[in-house]
Amino acid sequence: MVAVGALLAGCAGGTAAEKSPPPALPPGSGSPGVADPVALLGNWTLAGVAEEPHGILRLAPDRIQLFGRCGILVGSWRADAGGLFVAAMFGSSGAEGGPGCTNAEPNPRWLQRVTSYRLEGDMPMLLDADGALVARLRPGATPTPGPYLAASEVAPPEITDEVRRQFAPAAALPATLTPAAGDRLVGVGARVRAQEGVRRVQGRR
């Protein structure tokens, strides 16, 4: 898979994910195997994340939302059928954060560690670059929209044929083309270190 070097384009407010394209998946190995990214769509209760003991993660086709102790974070995500997963938060919406959230990074550290996923029944698992568990996603969560979001923005996402096409595997490269090496992919504003997946995205101007 050919990756676009730039991951993030920062943007605050509740419409941040709408204004910014999803992050590109990095090239490289380490994929857990065949998986179905459509199975990640939904409203999930986070389990195993100490920083978010009551957090809810909503994965919709066009955005990722974290309803947690620091309010509602909004961003973009991408996954593929090989098990790769990358996500980044661009901004916050509405609610004020709890203790320790004043100077919190917009992109949670636990989410930065996630580079892949695996499906176990109806419970996806988010994994780090070493294959260690970062978070379990338990189905059936019900986030509260509050005064800043419409009910449709917290409802379980609808899975249509168009959505399935959006997450379909990319076409293979022609035999005459060679995929770019990860260490040579340099984007405007970010450099993806392929050997670490998406563990680090370093801003450069």
C-alpha cells in the first residue's frame, strides 16, 4: 500500500474531522493478517485503558470520536484488511476536560501507541507495534451528545454498500511500479517513520 506522508492537518472544533482527510496508512510489515475494517465501525466502550476508565470510542466512516475524561475529542482514522490501524485527534468539541486535561495533548498517548487491530468475536482489540494489547473495544456503548452534538453524531454509524467500498482493499500496484520505501516518504508537516508504524509522527516545517 502506498502511503501519503502527511498524517495530520490540525483543526480545532467539532467539525475538525470533516475538514481534514483521514490519515494515511504507513507502509511496512507487521500486519496481524486478514481482518475486516468495517467491523471496527460502531460505538465502543474502552477496556484496559487506564487513562480512560469510562471512555467511549466512536468509529464512524468519516471520523473518530473519543468521549472521555477530557471532553469530546474529534479526529480521523484509517484501517485496512491487513490489520493496520492509524488514528489521530485534531481537536475537541464542547465539554470541558476533567482534572489534568488543561494542558493535555490533543492526541492521547495510548491512541498514539496503536498501530494495528485484531478481531476476536464481536470485540476488536487495538494493538501496539509489538502486538501488545492497548485497548479492547466492547460493543453497545451509548455516548451522550450533550448540547454541542446532534443525536446523529453519536448514533451507531450506518454501514452501507458505499461504506463497504470505502474500506475495500486498495488495488494492487502494477508490476512495473515499486512501492516507495517508508524512510523516503516525507510529507508537508509530518514524517512517517515506517519502522515504528505510527508510534511517532514528528512535525516538520
